Amino acid sequence: SAAGRVCYHVLGKCDSEDFAKAEALTSLLQARLPAVDCKVLSILPSNWEAEYARACSSWGLEPREALQPLVWTETGALVGDLSGFMMECKLKYGVELADDALPWREVARDNWETQKAIQEGTLPTAQLPPDAPGAAVCEELLAAHERYVSGVGSGNSLRAVEATLSELWMVSRRRC
């Protein structure tokens, strides 16, 4: 990370409500604080034990400690689980996530369905008729996402896309 920047890594089971909360918190952090990056690693429940054991091994933790989600910084500082991450965000950045902000069980279910579709290669792409309201924005977001996934563009433009997508994600969750 560049000087003055911090990057959080969040590893969690995609079907967990705590992981959904941590994911939403990363979206808020990135949308509100340009110096904060977050990398969210969503793991299917069937792959969780192996991924968690691998992460714990790299941190020198006993897997029985059951930190879920597991959060650390790019500098190697272990933050802990959801409660530790929430506390750090509140104390360090003044960013809090209201417990009733979203229907967390539904978000966790959606995360699981999306992760499963990604693994199976069956994730549908959004298609809107060209004259539909918002079609141009949808196309622009899809193109930006494609550039992001392929790594094309400067760090600043990708950061702007991430912040925009994060904020849109939060808004869409509130409206659904």
C-alpha cells in the first residue's frame, strides 16, 4: 500500500451473516474513506475448513479459534473477527454498521448463491433493453466491472469504480 493507505483483507464463509456484515462494512469504508482499500475473499462452506486452516497457518493461529470472518491488514496485523473489525472501524474511522441496516440472512443467502454460481460458471449477466431506464448506466457499470476484473486502468480509476459499485450495492440492498 502507498504511504497513509490501509488495506483490510476479509476472509469468510459466503453464507454467514457475520461475513455479510463485514462485507457491507468494507463497502462503507471504501465509499467514505479514499485511503482505505478492502479485499473480500468469499469462500463456499464446502471449502471453508481448508481455506481457514491455510489462513490460520499463515498467521500462526490454531484453527479452533474460529475467527469468522477472519480480518487482517496488508501490513500483517491481525484484526480478528467481525466484532474486532467493527470495533476498529468505529474507533479508528468513526464508521459503524447499523445492525438493522439490511436483512443479513437474505444477504448471506444471496452471497452463497452468487459464490456458487461463480464456481459453477453459471452467473448470469444483467441484460436491459437499450431503451430501458438506466440501461446506459447498467452498460457503463458492466464495462467498468469488466475492466476492473481484467485489471485494466489506473489505480485511481479502479478505486473510483470500486467506491461507486460499493455505494450502489448498499443502495440496492436498502431498496430491495
